[in-house]
Amino acid sequence: MRVSKEWLNEWIPVDVSIDELSEKITRGGIEVDDIIDYTEGIKNLVVGYVESVEQHPEADRLKICQVNTGEETNQIVCGAPNVKADSYVIVSKVGGRLPGGIKIKRAKLRGQVSEGMICSLEELGIPEDYVPKEYQNGIFMFNEDQNIGTDALSALYLDDQVMDFDLTPNRKDALSMAGAAYETRALFGGKVKRPESPLTEHEDKESGSFIIKNEDTEAVSYYGARIVRDVEIKPAPTWMQVRLIKAGIRPINNVVDISNYVLLEFGQPLHMFDRDKIGSNEIVTRFARQDEEMATLDGKTRQLKDSDIVITNGREPIALAGVMGGDFSEVTGATTNVIIESALFNPVSIRKTSNRLNLRSEASARFEKGVSHEFVLEALDRAAYLLEKYAGGKVAGGVVSDGGLNLENSEISITKTFINNRLGMELSTEEIAESLLKLGLETTVEGETLNISIPSRRDDLKIKEDITEEVARIYGYDALPSSLPEYTAITPGKLTDEQKKIRIIRHQLESLGLSQAINYALTSREKSTQFTDRTEGLELLMPMSEDHAVLRNSMIPHLIDNAVYNMNRQQKNVQLYEMGRVFVSRGEGNQPEEIEMLGGLLAGEMNQTDWLGTSVPADFYAAKGIVESVFEKLGVEHNISYRQAEGFKEMHPGRTADIYMGEEKIGFVGEVHPKYADDNDLNRTAVFELDINALLSVKNGIIVYEQLSKYPTITRDIALVVEQSVTADELMTTVKSAAKKYLEDVFVFDVYEGENVEDGMKSVALRLTYLNKEQTLTDEEIEAVHNPVLEALEQDGAAIR
């Protein structure tokens, strides 16, 4: 919400600087995010009168203007296409300055002297998006007669500073000039003066026949309307246009501008219908029918849901309540009769509709938070009065409505003790009552109890704690005393089990040479389907770009991007890891499932030692070794198994393994497919991805320490011929199952394919380590344990070499 100090002074005079005003408002709980000073960088700007305009003899696009600036008439060469004689304009005189450090000097343009500059609004620092259409790409001209030679900023209502409020969701009351005025009164005192609306109601034969009907009070609890006839569509007064511009709204015409102006005054959105285009003598509000269609003002046909609220003419929708009007009932230059709508709509429905259709507006932002009952009729009368005054309209009859307005104030009772106990202060009942009175909350005191009347404009105040916060805010947060918390027992701070394990994972990966990467959780639609079996991701309604349009399904694509970025900058050896979340879509309208994941990437060479000329290639085994070291550090390695898998299309089909914890798949490890690597200008690259939630869910028991054995170990080597499809893990599992006693370790130390081995077969060499911790093993004991292992391997189809 942008609040103009010039406009605010009309509601409540505040004789302080903009810096003091914004500082106190910020300390009171509403952060002033920015101050826009329209006087900054401007000097010697006056109102000028264009007496005559002639074509420049040497340039088709330039005109020679004689401009009266009060003290003298100067010749100014102007290139604006809309400059014309008998008009009041903004002139920067010779020696003047404009925003951006522009100095105005006497100059010659194509041989003609130019003494000054006729200005556009953009040249005064107004963003182009807020400039009225008729003045875009041209100079600004006043709609009313002006005093020639006077200060142009004052005439334009730009001798002003504007505060940009950064409001928290609970402070919807400050989304209007009324709310800003009451907030200012609470902080500085004074009296709020609301604008008057002394409209004149004319008898009208149709006013009694026009009806409003709310079919569902859950959708629309109140709907009021006024009919204004014989309006003339024209530009709004300059003061109104400029106030809208300062609030961040582009002026359109007097009827539309009045509805926006009243919205900013009271925070009550209005809508203007062309009475003659509605097509009936009634307005009926209801929930839309499922898959019902309507054409909105932006020219699009919208398919509606039964949670949307529509305004109809009794047959078909003419507006999407609180969000956007229909195309055939909009106000145009030919409109003469207007219906003004002021209503209360279901906030939840408006929010859902606005979000689903991606239609955000000043009106929907207020309706979805809930508007004040207090201002519904006041805003309606104000708009009718302004149409009467600035559009020449005649208000036909009274308010036509259906539903009820709850104008009764709610009440909260609270005690002095309750407030002081929570603030740690010793405020008197009178001091508390005074603070509340500044907020416009009428308070009666009965002993220590305060009975507070809450108007609907502050319906965010619902419980005693809300009142306590308001007292602290207005009395001053700086006045709150500092004190240590009271406690009865002291407990040491410590890391949770999950936090400890996260640190263990990070320390282990970094000790192995991997660097941490941090990426956006957003990616492109193409990359959201890579390195995952999920074919769709959760898309944003308003993405920043195509590369940040979908929530990621895998950690790997971003790590690939990181590797490519580094290699393009001569960093050939890249080892990265990232811990973050992936998002699994659970259908439209549902929150996605968030899974904490660990991703890793190895490219180039690892553990490079230049003086020895040694290194480890970033291959499947290097990635698997890093993953296994993490499992070992977490104490879960005994429950981990690997199963060969083709993996995803981006992975090498023969060098990829799925990782299982028990029977649950928790990730994968492998090498990137050579074609995918080549497409991304990468060499041999290995990646891994693990479900951290699954790893952290394993609770380790008490660690039991054993004395180191003083007896020697015995090793036996076995060479087996098996089919190429048989994995080493399967052979090791068979060994562990068959060796019931003394087996300490088993691992693969050689795999051979080639000469002396049949086609389709391979030789796998295992080394088994036996140990008796109580005595030295004898050959007979070893044979008793080892022979069943050999038999089990042969039963599984392995041939002993």
C-alpha cells in the first residue's frame, strides 16, 4: 500500500517531516519499505501556457511552441506528437533540473532556439505503466485552467512524498487511506476527518423495479448497488489522476478512476457496470456451476468451478465476483448509465479463484482478506457522489440491496493485570485506555477491567493477546523493559540425532574432497523429468523464467549444470554434493510431498597427486565407495545392498546400481550415460542420490565395544566361474548365509573375463577371513566351516576353479 503524505494530510493533518512520520509508523509495527520523493532532483519547474504551435521548417517531428511561463514568453522546440496551442503544460525553464541529473540549457535544435523544455510525466520520474494512455509517448496537459508561472509540482500534487507500506497479512486495515489515517492518529494524535458525500437522490421510475438477489448467503452475505444515470465519460480531475498514479494505479477515465479512488480511500472494492448492457432488471449472485464459462474483461473465456462466485443478470454471469468483470457489461466511452456495486464476498472463495486463474488485483487482494462492514455503504455513497460531481451523473433512487451488514461492534474484556503480566510493565488502567482510544477503540473502565469496543475495520482484533499487542505497539516497543526469562530448571542445549547425522554426512563428504553446492529448488520442465521416473512436476503459476518454472524431482540435473559451469572455466576435476528437497506432485490443489535428498557428482580425476603421478578416476566404483563410507559413518552399512539396474535413460545401463536399505529402495549410484555426458560437454561422470529421510530414520542402539582379539585370522581364497549376470553381491550373500561361524569378512579381489573362460561366463575371486576370538583356529575347524560355503556356492550354480 502506497500512502501519499499530501493525501494523508487531507484525512488527518500531520505537521512532521516524512522521515519522522515513516520512522514512527515503522516503530509502531507497520514497516515503511521505501519513501518515494517526487521533488527529488527537480528545480525550476513551472506551469506554462502554450500560446501557439508551428511546424519546424527543418524537421517533420519537431514543433516550435511559444510558451508563456508567467514572467515571459519563451520559444521552446518540442518533439511531442500531442503538443497543441491553448493548453496548460509543465515547463522546465532554462537552468532547471529533472530527475536523473538532467540540466536544462538554452539550445538550438535544427537551427531554432529552444529556451526550456515541455515535460512528460515520465520525465518527472513517473513510471510509464502508471501514465494515462493519452499522455504516453507525449507531454502532459492539465485538464483544468491553471495559474501560469506557478510551481508545477504543487499544481500536479507532486510536491509530495509517498510511503510504501510493507504490510503483514494481519494488517488488512492499513490497505486504505482510512486505515493509514487511524494508524497515524494512534501515533501522533489528532482527529480523523472522513470525506463527505452529500449526494442528491433523484426519483426514478426504474429504481423500484430493479432488484438484487443473493441465492447463497455463504457466497455473498451482502450486495448493495446504486444506479447513476446520464454520466459523461471523460478524464478524471488532475488531482484524482495524480493520486491514483502515486498509489501505483494508472488512470483510465472518470468512472473507472472513481471506483479505484474510493477503493484506496476506504479499502472497499467497487465495480462499475454499464446499466444498459446488463440485459435485465435484476442482479443475482451465486456460486458458479461446475465448468460454467464466462468471458472476462481481458478477452479470455474462463472455465469456472463451483467454488467461484459469479454476479449474473439472472441468466448468465456478468462478472467474476471480487476478481474481474465480464466483457459485455464493462464501462466504455459510450456508457451513460452506471450501476455501482459494493458487496461482501466470501474471502476464501475469492482467494481460491484469484490464485487458480492467476488474476491478482487491488480488489482481490482486499476481498481475500475480508473487507470492513463499516465502509460498504459509505464507499457506495462516496462513489455515487463523485460520479455526480465529476461525471455529471444523477443518482437514481436509493440503495438497492440484499443481505445484511453486521455493523455492531464486537467486544473484548481485559484486565490491567493481564496486559502488564505479558508486557512486564506497570501501566495504569488510564494509560492503557488512552492507548486504545488513540486507535479509535472505545473503552469503558470498570475497576481493573477494560471493556473494549472493536469496530469491523479492526476485526483482526479477536482475543486478549491482540489487545495486549496493540497496547505495546502504541505505547512504544522501546518502552518495554529488558529482563531475563524466569526458569526453574536448566537443560543443556544439544543437537538432535538428525542434526548430528547431517553433520556427519557433510563432514565425511567434505573430507573426501567434495564441495557443497546450493541450487534453486526450481528447474525447467525438461530437467524436471531427468534422473527420475516421475514424468511431471509441480509447475508455478507465475514462473520467473522457463528455467525456473517447475519444482525439481531430482538433485542431479542442477549438479550437472554446476559441473558444466566449472568445466567451461577450466576446472576439469569437479566433485560436488548437495543436500536439499525434491517435490513430488500429488495432483492439482494438493500440497506436494517434500523429500530430503542427498545428491553427489564426480567428474574428472580424484585424489590427484602430482609428484607421484597418481589419481583415481571418477567412475562407478569411486562414487560407490563414497556412498559406502557415508553408510559406514552412520552405522547402517550392514543393512545396505546394491542391485544392478538399467536406471534412468540418462544413466549408463551397465554401470548403475539401485541402493536398498532392507527391501526399501533409497537411491541409486552410477555413471552418466556417455551420450548424455557428451550432450552436456562432460567427460566420464558419476552421480549418486540418496533419500536422507530414510537414512536418518534408522536409530542406532548402544555401541558395544569388544576387546581386540589376540588370536590370528585365517584367510581362504575362492575362484568361482559364474554366469556374467550373477553379481558379486549375490555370491557374498551366499557365503555369509552358509558360514554360520567364525566368518569375519568376505570381499571380491578379482574379476576376470577372457581367455580360458567360456563366453557368457566370468571368474570372480573372493577372499574369506575367519577368526575365533577365543583361541587359534585349527585346520579341522576351518574346513568344517569352509566346506559348507563351497557346497552352497556350487548349489547356486558356481563352479570352483
